[in-house]
Amino acid sequence: MDQITRKAYAKINLGLDVIRRRPDGYHEVKMIMQTVGICDILTFRKSGRQDGSVTLFLDKKELPCGKENLVYRAAELLTRTHGLRDGVEITLEKRIPIAAGMAGGSTDAAAVFHGMNELFGLSMSLQEMKDLGVGIGADVPYCIQGGTALSEGIGEILTALPSPPAAYLLIAKPDISVSTKFVYENLHADRLQSHPDIDGMVQALERGSLEGIVSRMENVLETVTVREYPVIQTLKDIMRREGALNALMSGSGPTVFGVYKTREAAEASRPAVEKSGMTKEIFVTEFV
Ligand code: ATP
């Protein structure tokens, strides 16, 4: 086997709660994670060099291709952990919006675990990959697992859930940059007025009730980002006015997604979002 290609899917949060800030500074979360059909593409090759080196090729110059890239860090971690002598060359075709709240970097790192596991015949179990992956980032274990999941702790305690009923998504990333660090630093977890009904959403997923899911969509990080960036609220309002069952910010933002019953309904609200001039990155997709 000379070459392996893997798709790295983005995620959205159907619900995101922060329980408390731990004394060590990490936030304890309770989130419903869902994979969606926007993906990066990674190709893995053995380089033929017997020096355990990692080489990353990228099609986006705004991303680092050295140690700051999560792909590079995941590949280096695997090379070191397994004492690999063969070098690896990785090509990353970036399609997921960057710094968007869609776990773009984490899902690329997860694809490295799957891709190198196969290319080098490392025989790592899913659990072994997740245990190692949390060292790269809190969302990496979820991205290794994928699908629909309840994520607790700092993101490393995962419970797989049934997929939601089929629905369509309009996803739009406003043309602004939001730092995840800024959002968490400015969140007052002990002063939140309202918390999402995550347990109710889990039950709605188990019942297969789309209505039960969309009526519980809530993200406590909006208390920070919407105040700072009103464009997020405006996009949510446009999607709701144009027929979305509900709309929410994903992760720490700024990406907003609307949930629709049909693809036609999602497509029909795209022009209003385009016309707002607030975003150039707009996708219609589904749950994966
Ligand atoms: P999350 O939802 O986990 O908070 P995000 O979608 O907000 O993630 P990313 O797209 O993962 O954010 O990128 C955040 C930062 O991480 C970027 O500004 C970038 O410099 C850095 N980064 C490192 N590796 C990658 C990668 N492979 N893809 C995207 N960003 C990366």
C-alpha cells in the first residue's frame, strides 16, 4: 500500500453547555457533537526516507505547515510513539472554514491517526487512538470517533448517540475571526442565566424526534460572541426568517448553521444569507 486518502469531516454542536471552570483553567463541558458533510482531504505517502521525518504540503498559505499545524503534531506523535523509521508525506486539501468553530484542525489530526494507522499497519484500536489523540487537543478523540456523540469532561468523555433524523443544513461562516481563547476567557460559567437541556436533547435523539432536537438547540458561548459580534445574531435571524427550524452558532463561533426539513428549503434561504454581505463561505450540507 503506497498511498492512502482520507476525508476529515467537520463538526457542529447541536447543543453546548459549560458546567464550570476547573481550578486548572480547563472548562468542563457538556455538548452534543455532530459530524457534517464538509470535509478536508488528506493523502498519506511513505516518503522513502528512513529518517522518521514528517513533511506536510498545504493548499492554503494562511495555515502553518510546521509544528503549529495539528496534522504535523499528530504525525510526529505517532512517529515517535511507534518508533517509525519510514518518513511520511501528507498533503492537506483544506475546505473546512478555518478558525470557525467546526474543529477543522482537530478533525485533520484525527484523520492522521486513521490514515497512518492504516498506511503503517500500526493496529491501533479506536480507544488507543483516542487516548493518544487527547494529547493533541480536547476535540480530537471525538473527531477520531465521529458521528453523533455526547461529549463531557473537557471533551474526552464520549458517549455515542443515535444519529438525528435526516435534515439539511445551511452553514455560513461570517468574515470575522473569533479566538476560542478569548471566548472561554470571557465566559462567566457561574453567572449563566440559562443552560441548554442537553439531557432532553439526548432523549430526543433516542426518540428520533427532529422537533425535540431543534427546540433544544442552545450554545452558552453565544453569551460572549453575540455581544462582541452582532453579525452572528443577524445571520441566525435571517436563517430563521427564511424557513430554518432553528439556527445556532457552532462551538466558539463564528460559524452559524440553520437546520431545515428539506434541501430545497436550505437552498432557498441561501440567497438571503449571500445578500447580507456578511459571509462568503456558505454551504448546504447534511448530517454524516
Ligand atoms: P474548534 O472548533 O476546535 O475550536 P476551530 O474550527 O475554531 O476549532 P481551527 O480551524 O481548528 O479552529 O483552527 C484554529 C487555529 O488552529 C487556526 O487559526 C490555525 O492557525 C491552527 N491550526 C493548526 N492546524 C490546523 C489545521 N490543520 N487546520 C486548521 N487550523 C489549524
